[in-house]
Amino acid sequence: MKQAILLSSRFTEGSFSFKYLGVPLSPHRLLASQLSHILPKLELSIQSWMGKHLSFAGRFELIRSVLQAVVQFWISIFLIPALVISRIISLCCNFLWIKDLQRNKSALVAWKHVCLPKNEGGLVVLDIKARNASFFAKQLWNIHLKTDSLWIRWVDHYYIPHTSIWFSDIKKSTSPL
């Protein structure tokens, strides 16, 4: 039956994982290697700014407005593996403090302190790990409320039929979202 449909429609049978609109799709948990394509894009952006003789404020603003916007897009979609998050933080930290991606030198201030609000002595840089967890919690809440979206209806039908997200028995290999 499947072959007849494929022949008559002239479609080819695909397989996971693939990209749709630049976003990798998979029914399983995404690995760090599947999300590592983010890192070269960030490195390329930083490399293009290296010869510009930017001040600390200029580098800081590029991190906040450009690099973190790219990261914000990806963390709003996926639960990013800790390895990728630590590499992103390393790139931002090296660019901000050392002005070089290749050298590793201790920073003047720990990155967790840079991410604090200004009234606590920080520079209000996005805490990627905390923001990623908050987006994940928002997705769980939307699934719990059964928000009207195609993706949530699919998750509800495929993973948690006839039960709540809080009582479902989800396999370890499935995607966290």
C-alpha cells in the first residue's frame, strides 16, 4: 500500500533527522552534534568583528544584540545540550574579555556574574542555561494547558493520550519537547 501511494504521488520516502526551514527535526532527543551548526555561525560573526578595534562596550553590545539574539532563537525551540551551551558561553566570554577566540585566558569576572542584573553588579547578559530551562518550562505548561497549536495537539495525541503531562511515562530517548 505504501509503495503504491509513493509511486502514484511521485513522492520519495524521507527519514529523520532532517531540516525544515533550517531547524533540525527529529523524533528523538537532539544530540550536541546535531546542534553544533550554531557554533560556526557565531564564530563567523565574531571573526568578522575581530579587526574592527572595538572597545569593551562595543564588544559587549554586539554580544547582547547580535550573538544572544541568534542563541535566543535556538533556545526557544530546543533544550540545548550543556556542551553546546558551555561552548557558546566560552565564545562570548573570550570575545568580551580576551578579544580572541583561539586563546583561553581567565576572565576578569566570572560569566555567571556578568549575567546578573545591574542592581546586583552584573551586565544584564542573557543567562543561556536559565533561559533555555524557562522556555522548556513554558512548553511543558502549554502542553499541560493543551494550548491550541498543531505541535501541542500532536504531542498530546502521540505521547500522552488520555493522561496529563505530569503523569505520563516518557521514554528517555524521546525529545524533551
